Amino acid sequence: MLDIQSLRAQFPVLRRRVNGHPLVYLDNGATTQRPARVVNKMAEYYLRHNANVHRGVHHLSALCTDANERARERVRAFINASSAEEIIFTAGTTAGINLVANSFGEAFVRPGDEILVTEMEHHSNIVPWQMLCRRAGATLKVLPVTDDGRLDLSLLPVLLTPRTRLVALTRLSNVLGTINPVRLVADAAHAVGAVVLVDAAQAVQHLPVDVAGLDCDFLAFSAHKMYGPTGVGVLYGKKSLLDKMPPWQGGGEMVRDVRFEETTYNDLPFKFEAGTPDFIGIIGVGEAIDFIDSVGMEEITARERSLTLLARDRLSTVPGLRFHGEAPESSSVISFTVEGAHPFDIGTLLDRQGIAVRTGHMCAAPLTRRFGVESMVRVSLAMYNTEEEIDLLLRALLRALLMLRG
Ligand code: PMP
């Protein structure tokens, strides 16, 4: 069992007050908080060891390079990739998806080809594909979502065609909380010769993620949503594919030799890491994974599932409340609207009581519209949330609704 108080003690921000109330942080889908050990590790490297990586022969450069590469190995093991060459450090999920849209797009997507996304994608797993389709003369297709917030898999055989080059889908929806059957989609995609990109931005902090088990070709995530630093992320890609893809950005680090006539490129993963990486952020990612491991992913998943069920149970007692997304396979994210109350007003009145939730379209406007609304309230949980915080949310929500509805 998790010792929740000692876990919370590792997050100094959780001790603060907001608007005169103890902070109840339920916006973990936007970004999680960071434990002190992640910040301290980065501070140690900034203050005591800092030197640029992969360049100098001097002591500090070697030290930072080793730490950077150890973090890469930590990430490899964390997602069960077969080689550290398959782990590319990026600026985040968005940057990873754009890398694939540009590089894979250039190598493999031709006029008349198709890219399949789902109706529950975040804008960052829609717009790069739209941009690619426009550039390449390809067509964007969309796998719809059912009323209870699952992918409508009955349409998958119709939407996958021999022209499908890539299927992009989220592992866990940032709006619905739905956990998608990625392996099933990957098997169907592979059967028509398409590759699969998984947006794991909302998965790596909640569930074990195993790229071999999922058999995905690409997988992207951001460190700031998994207790790590902002501005760093990871793109996993199968080596066999990455080898065939051209670099996306040019610069230092990604080259072997540069002549004005011709440049040769570095090996994986450096071919895709132009310029100085955020190596201290990367070291922070390694520390965040150590932190997650110290708690245990199975414990985290189980705790968040029971907190999610409790929160849904409590919220379902609120008159006029409608959940958006009620898939049996879901966790950690709950979105809803309440009749007669605008989500923005609910969010504002919750904030006055110290409770942080997200309101709006959650960067998934096509999805919120699919449910007939422009805006929702989202409660997104992390391992450090408590049963008491869910009670506080319920009481504060009832108070807010009393004020809004009179
Ligand atoms: N995909 C999903 C499912 C997300 O929730 C988010 C962040 N809200 C992103 C992609 C984008 O992540 P980032 O802004 O860190 O690149």
C-alpha cells in the first residue's frame, strides 16, 4: 500500500494554499507536479556539473554525456524498447509527432495516400497530420468515437485501406479517460501495411507502457506530465523505420561530416537530435522514471483506478451532471458538464475554493463538439490525490452550483 502522506511530502507545491484554501490539484492531465528529487537532481547538474554533451573531452562534458545516455537507457527500459538507438529526445509529445509527420511523411507519404486518426485525438495528434496531408496531397481520415467514449472499431476495417500509410491514436484520452486497445488497432493497421503512432502523453504516468507488447511503430510522450521537467519529451521509433527516415532538422550533433557539397548524417538516435539537447532536462527525465519506479507502476495504476471510480461515483450524485466518456476501460481523467452552469464559471468558482480543474475544449475541439458541447470541466488525477480531495471537490462543486443556479 502507498504511504500517501510521505508521497505527498515529496511534492512541496502540494503544501501551498490557493485563495485561502489548501491547494487541491486536479489538473494533472495538463501537467503533473514534480517531486523535489527531480528538481534537486537538475539543480545539482546546473550548479555543480554543467558542461555540453557529446563534444568535449573534458571531465564535466564526459560526466554530463554519461548522465544523458544513462537517462536514455532508463527510458528504453521504462517503455521496453529493444535498443537505446530507438529513443529520441525531443521537446515533448508535440515535437515528437511533428518529427514523424515530417520525416516519415517525406519518406513514405505520396499523393492519394491516407492517414487515419481518431476522433478522440488531442490537437497535436491531428494538426501535424493535416499539415502533412496538405503538403503530400494525402487524405486525412477519422475513426469515430461511440456515445460512451470508445473507438468505434466496427469501422476500422472500412477505414483501413491499402492506401493507409499511418494510423495515429492516443493510448489514453485526455478528455474521456478511455484506454484504447492499441495492440488490436496495430495488428489491423499492420495487416494493410500501415504503421502506428501512439500518443502516450496521458499514458506513461498512469499505466505500464510496453512498446513491444503494443507493437507500435512510434510512441511519443512529454516528461512534464510524468513528474519530470517541462520542455523535454521522448519519441520512440522502431529502428528499422527510423533508419529509412531522413533527418527532420539539421544542425550540430546530427551530422557525421559536413562539406558544402554534401553532408553525411550521424547514427541513430543522434540523426534526429539536431543541436544541443536539453541534457539537464533529460537527466531530470531519468530521475522522474526512478521516482515512478520507487512508487511502483502497478501501485500507481491501481490507486488511480480506485480514485477514479470513487470520483465518478461521488460526481454522479450531482443533479444535472453529465459525464462525457464512460468507457469501461478508462482511468484518471473525468470530463463532465452540468446543466445550467457554464464550465468556465464552475472552474472559476472551484478555483476560489482552492481547487484546480481544467475547463474548455482540452485541445480536442472535434471531440468536445462530437459530444455536443464547446467546453467541459475536466478532473484529472495523479498518484498523490486523495479521497479527501475528492470529497472537497464534491462539496465545492455543489457550493458553486448553488451560487450559479441560485
Ligand atoms: N497528446 C495528449 C493526449 C495530451 O494530453 C497532450 C497535452 N495536453 C499532448 C498530446 C501535447 O503534449 P505537449 O503539449 O507536452 O507536447
